[in-house]
Amino acid sequence: MLTGSMKWIGIRTHPVVAGVRETGRTCTSLPMRPVSHETSYSNCPVSGNQLHPLRRCTRSLAAFTGSCKICRIRGTEVTFLGRVRLRRQDFESILRSTPLLRTHTCGELRSEHIGQRVTLCGWIDTSRDHGGTMFIDLRDRYGKTQCVANVDSGETSLEVAKKLRGEDVALISGVVSHRLEGKINAKLATGEIEIRADEVRLLNRCQTPPFFPNQDELPGEDLRLKYRYIDLRREAMQKTLVLRSKIIKGMRDYFAEHNFIDVETPILGRSTPEGARDYLVPSRVHWGHFFALPQSPQLYKQILMVAGYDRYIQVARCFRDEDLRADRQPEFTQLDLEMSFVDAEDIIKMIDGLMVTLAKDLLNIDLQTPLPRMTYDEAMRRFGSDAPDLRYGMEIVDCSDLAKQSEFRVFRGAVDANGFVRGLKIDARAEEFSRKRIDELTEFVKHDFAAKGLAWFRVEPDGSLWSPISKNVEPPVLDGLKARFEAKPGDLILLLADSWEVTCKGLNGLRRKLAAELKLYEPGQMHFSWVVEFPMFDHDSEENRWVATHHPFTAPRPKDLAKLRDEPAACRAQAYDLIINGYEAGGGTIRIHDSETQQVVFDLLGISPEMAVNRFGFLLDALRYGAPPHGGIALGIDRVVMLFGGLDNIRDCIAFPKTQRATDLMTEAPGEVESKQMKELHIQIETPPAKTK
């Protein structure tokens, strides 16, 4: 028995005694197995380290004396890691206790382990019968190891080995050996060794799966999501989830070093309908009342600032009932941050440091700070997007002034209707664009962005612009277009003539599509930047009212306070978005912390005092009790993992994602519930009206 002061540490040391490698030390552990009283020790029986000074003992363990870098055995006492003391009889009891099922993982063994007897557990990746000798690749999330079973393994083990099939769960014990000459697999970390099996056990049989994790061609996504537990065995999925774990750990470590505290906020809260739809949870106790799942911890983290917790973070689960796309999910994870007594520059610098750390530690990329930044207005003018991909050029050029000089109906009609003529230039690749391909691009902008069409000009070897419409455009205008785009022979100019919104969306879509098709950036290339000073408000033309671009608590720039009431369209917010490879990876704002400014914003948004109290009363009350200047940001962890992992679908970096129809194919959620539960909640389901043809 361990003494009272040893119980906690005794439990902790047992896995180490059982053969777990101590990370960060020089110790290479020995496989755990019962120890004979007649054992010669040249290595520490606890850690596996070579003894120093070297002492050998051929008598009993009780008489053994020696030490390594982390263990010391003297007389009747064992000292472990320099501070943990066990009576020798307790140490012997632990050492002889039941061993763990496996001694090593399938990705751990190397040439330095040759000669050791080990036990591996995992799934059968492949199994090959070569004239009665079985070659088995055993797999776990750490890697694969080749195991060999033949007549020397014993009749029973060989028979079991021959019956193993893909995805069966097996235990294989044996001695680590060199692979035969010419059989080394340089693609595998364990490719220099193999296990000469002397024991093969079937732990669990796998029925024929709908697909195999190691097959070359992936099945459809629906099938993968239905059998997610098989899909998660794929090496690519395992690497992504390991990367996700490292990113989250890296975030927490970074902020812990900067004196942030991790505070959990409620999942069940009050519905504050503003922006996306809430997921509602009916209350059984309070009839007719509902909780809402948080779209973000926004209100709670502001209250934490009022409470004096000036540096807060949380890895928060958030929920939004909105239409989905490839990079959106109804439930998602974000790194939520709030700070007091700061301005936008302080928060941007803090996140710059985080990105530098993550990029270096996980991608071995050195980022220079401060990260590039541009205003919202500049981003829309140059790239047509508030999340521009800056891995390549192809900037938008405005030609509206030139269009005013032309009588060509398409150009002149657009600018006369307060529209714009804007375009892109593709450098030296015009010969790759046949008339058919240009027609396909035209259909793309018409179908996806409601553009009226796509005009184009090719720069001929003599420097002239040619197009089916070039005869309709005056030569001075053509010369002006060539000069404006700085076009050279072999270039291709693409133009949209439409509203500001359509030209932005259409040209941004073209820019992204062409960059991917023309391979204008390297795989694995990363670009980090900021877009700042977003509009405070957007105008809802259907309801003829102002809506908050971010949320109602976003503070305007100090210089815009005077025109907040009379010129809301001209006001810019203290808002900032982190952009990675053309995706918004995070966004934040400085918050309003005085009630007067907050009331002006509520008035502009049409939020009456009664409505404000009903929705945000607890926050408004808190702001009256000494609220400090504060601001924050939220980073989308799912999206950061997607970008750091080089993925293009956010579902590939979430263990159990929803489909684009917000369903879980594996658990078949959402599903019906028992009528008893509905009665307890006093909810009755109405049959939807029949669809009319």
C-alpha cells in the first residue's frame, strides 16, 4: 500500500512504470512486463535510462542499487523524478502489476528499438499472405507498423493472423527487427523495422464496412458523414483533428502567457433577435418561455469587463440558425476575447502576436508584424470584397470616367444610371481563353452574381485592343482603357458594367475563380491581413431602415461621433476583421461604453427604449455601473483550422459536422421526440400546409 502522501503520485507514476515515454526527457522507456528476481539491470527498471554509474545486479530486485537521470533506487527506498518517494515494497508491487494492453503505438518504433519485445494494438490496415507468411500493417492514429507472422509465431497465432481482415482490431506482440534488405519503406516513419510476431490476438471483428479508410477514392460526403466513425480513421482526418487540438492549445497557451483568464459563459441565455436567427430551447418550468442558444458570448463578455476581468478568453460553442455554405455550420467554435482599457490597435497587436506564434509553430512560416491592413473602402475599391485574397494581384480597375466618353450603349447606359464600369486584367494569358471559355465566364457572372454580361478585350501583338465590340467603342476610349490597365500584348481585359454592388461581387467572384484556375498562388501559401474601419450601418432598402453592420454595441470612430445622428452612412466603426487567404478568420470591435452614445445608436436602429430594456436590459444596467472602455474579437476556430490545414470545406475539420441542410446523418438529428415530452413543454406541432403545384 502507498502511504497517504504517496497515493496521488503513485497513481500518476504507474503509467510511467508501465512503459510510457516521458516527453521532454532523454528517457526511452522499456516495455512493462513482470520482473524476474534473477534479472541483470544495466538500465533503470522504471525509466529505461542507462544507469549512471553503471551497476549490475544478478541477485534480487530488493538488493538492486542504481540510478538514472530521473530515478534513484537506494536500499529500501525508490525516488522517482527527484521528488516522489516510494517504499521499495510498494515499488515492486507496482512494477509487477498487470501490464498495459500495449507497450508502444503503431507510429513509435524506430531502429533504436530493435531487439525489444513490444506489444502493439490497432486496426488492420492491410494483410498480405506471401506463401504462408503473413505481412500485416497494423494502424492506429500515430502511424502504421508492419508485423510478420509465420511458422515461428506459433500455430495458433499464425492461424489468427491468416483470418484477419481490414479494420479488424488486433493485438500483436513480438520482437522489433530490421526489415530485410531492399524492403525498407522510406515513406513510413516506421519503415526501417518490422515486428516478428510471436502472439497475434483478435480483439474485435469488423463487419465489412461501407468504405475503407485507406482506399484511394473517397466515397460521397453523405456516406462519410453517415459512417463518421470510419471516416475519422482516415489519416487525413486524424491529422486535421490533431492540428485542431494544437491550434486550440496554442491559443490557450499564448493568452495564458499574456495574463488572460478563461471564463465559461452560459449556453442557455435570453433571445436577443438581431442578425441571424436564434436556436430556441423551450422551458418546461416556465411555460411559454424560451432560452436561446448563444450566437456568441457578446453580452456576457462585456459584463465581465464591467466586473473588472480585464483580459478574458473562452473557447466558446456558438449557434446560428442560418442558411449554410461550405465554410459555415449551425454550431461552431470560436476563440472569444475581450479586453478593457484598450483601443483597436491594442487588440490588433495582440492577435498579430498570436498569428505569428501559430504560423511559426504549426506551419514554420515567419510572419512580419504589423500584419498588412487596409480600410474597408479600399478593399472594396481594389478587390470588390471586404475579405480580399492577397496571395495574388489582379486588382480591380475603375473605368467609369472613360465609359462616360463613349457612345457605346452598354458602357454609357451603366454610368448614366449611376452605375460603374470596372474590370480585371489577366496578364499574358489571353491565348488560353477561347471564345467558349469566355462565354462560360459570362454565364458564371450572370448566373451567380446577376450581372448583365461580360465585356472583354484582347491585346493584339501590335498593341491594339480587339473584341467583337471593339468596333463600337471609340479609339480614344480604347486607348484610354489600354493605358488605364497598363495592358501589353497577350493580356486579356474583362469588364462589368453594372451597379457598384454587382461589379464588386461579380469581379471578386471572377478574381477568385481565375486565380484558382490559373494557379496564381502556391499550394500552402498563406497571407494574413486586416480590414478595418467598416461602415457603422447598412441600409435595409426593403424595410427602409438602418441596421448595424456588426452589432448594436459597436463604437464609431471618435471623429465620426458628431455626424452619428445626421450622417449615419458616413460613419465608420472601430471594427476590424482578420483575413487569411480571402476568408474572414475573425472579427471584432471596440464597444460603446457610455449610455448616451448607445441611445443614439438604438434610435438609428429603430430600437425603442422599451425594446432595448426587453432585449438588453441586463447589459444596459451593467453599463451604468462603471463600465471601462473595452473591446474584443472572436476568431472562428473551425475556419482557422480549415485554412491552416489547407482545406476548402469546413466540415472536414470538425469531428461531427452537420450537412448543408443542418442535419447529422450519423445520429439522424434533428429527430422527432415523444409526445410525452411535447406535452411537458406544452408544445403542439402544426401540420405544414400542403405545397401548391
